[in-house]
Amino acid sequence: MKLLYEGATNGGREELNAARLRHYVHQLGIRGADERQLDNLFYAYDDDGNGTLECEEFEIMIREISEHCHLFRGTEGKRPTFHL
């Protein structure tokens, strides 16, 4: 997870705001999500509302997305569902 976060934040030199998350998702070659969907995803996990995802928030987001994509194991009802 830490390596993914470092990639998203350019080795910790940039804050992971909504625009940076959109850029990173596209940089990874993930297709099918529009800007609005990615912004909604970002704000759903920016728990403290400061406009950036800290490492812990990012890890929760990635973990829940991963669990959702792998047979929907136990994450229903905790966060909004996003179709990417």
C-alpha cells in the first residue's frame, strides 16, 4: 500500500488531492471512470474533509475497493458504492 501511496504522491512531494487522484488513476491506465466519479470516490474517503487523502485514508480506500472487486467480502454498507 505504501508504494501505491508514494506513487500517487510523487514520492511524498505532492498532496493527494482530487485532481492528483484523477491524474494517478489515468496514469495507471485505469479506464472507464469519469472525473465526477473519481471526485465522488475521493470525497467519500477524505474522512477529515481537509481536501487531501492521507496515507491511512488512501489505504482504506484501496483496501475496500480491492475487497469489493474480489467477491464482495464483507464491506457492504460502510461506504457508498461506486461504479468505475
